[in-house]
Amino acid sequence: MTGTGDGGLSDLIIQVATRLFAGLGYDGTDMRQIADAAGVDVTTLRGRFSDKRTLYLAVMDRMNRYHNAVLEKGVKDLVTAPPERKIAALHALLDLYVDFCCRHPEYPALYTFRWLSDASDVPEPEPMYAAPAAQFVSDSIAPLVTAPDVDVDYMINSVIWCVHSFVQSGVYDRSGRRYGHDHPGALWHFRRHLHRMVHRTLLLPGEPPPVERPSRG
């Protein structure tokens, strides 16, 4: 069950569970916490979602459907772009992914917990969502890469690692002050670095498109 999409109780429960699973992890969250945060009793919660595993899969399904809709738009724009616009469309796809993760930090948080062996008894999300999405993007990018010995799959994984880590942890300046993904300057520096990393690792021709610096005002 993935919720009704109509703003009903199931949707509220999924939204609350998403925040808790993203903040505490699957293993660190129990049904009573979710019920309390949603303002319902455990019996009502279990009437909608029989157990924590079922609810977690509903959360992952919803987040990954949001995620995949963004990827599908970016890939469609890439595939349909004329040859002279292909590289720009690739960079636009990269921006879409960064923007999605910044708008929905729960998404990278959920997967970061999984990287730390959270919910190890719930293996479905990787084969159902993460692996097909990465392969979909990799297959779409591969025709643009003509240089030998470029590992597109590892480049996709590198982008995921970098974006998830940036959204979760931010960056530190030389004084040790941390800037999160919601800091315009930090986001600009990260985005510019990511575009350069992808462009040069894939050995694409020319220079990556410039990233507009945020206004100081």
C-alpha cells in the first residue's frame, strides 16, 4: 500500500514515517513512534499498514516514484536533444538530480542509512529502484562517451555518493565552519565542482557549461 494520494490518513502516515525513517533510520524507529507522531493509535496505524516493513516499503516506493519522475524528464530531454545540445542536456540532468535531493533531503537520508546497513532485512529497494534507475541513466549517457576506458557506471555511482553526502553533511570551510546544502554559496561551489568532475571524468569535449553564481543580494 502506497497511500491514496488524496491527502488522507494513509498519506499523512507515510509523510510522518518518511521523516522518522530519514531522521532515525528504519531500525531506530518503531510503530508506536510513528503512530504518536501521526496522532493515531497503533491499532489504527496497523489497520492501514500491517507492520513496519510494509510501511517502510510504502515510504521507499513513494520517494522513489518522485525521484524517478525527475530522472525520466531529464533523460527524455537528453535523448531528444539535437546533437549539439546533448552535453548541455546531460548537465541539465545533473542539475535536476541535485535540485531533487536538495528539495527532498529525506531521499538521500533514507539511502544513506541503508549504506550503513540500516533495514538490512528489507533488501527490496536496491533491486526494485536504485539499480534500475542508475542503469537507466547510465545507458542514456553512454552514447555521449566516446573515449576509451571511461566507466560510466562508476561515474553515476560517484555522483550519487557526492550528492547524497553533500546534502546530508554539507561542506566545511578552512576555519571548520559547516555550510549546508541550503547555503546558496556552498550549493553553487558544489554544483560547479560536480559539473566539472562529471565533464572531465567522462572526457567530454569542450568545457562544462558555467554555473550561475547566486546573487549576493
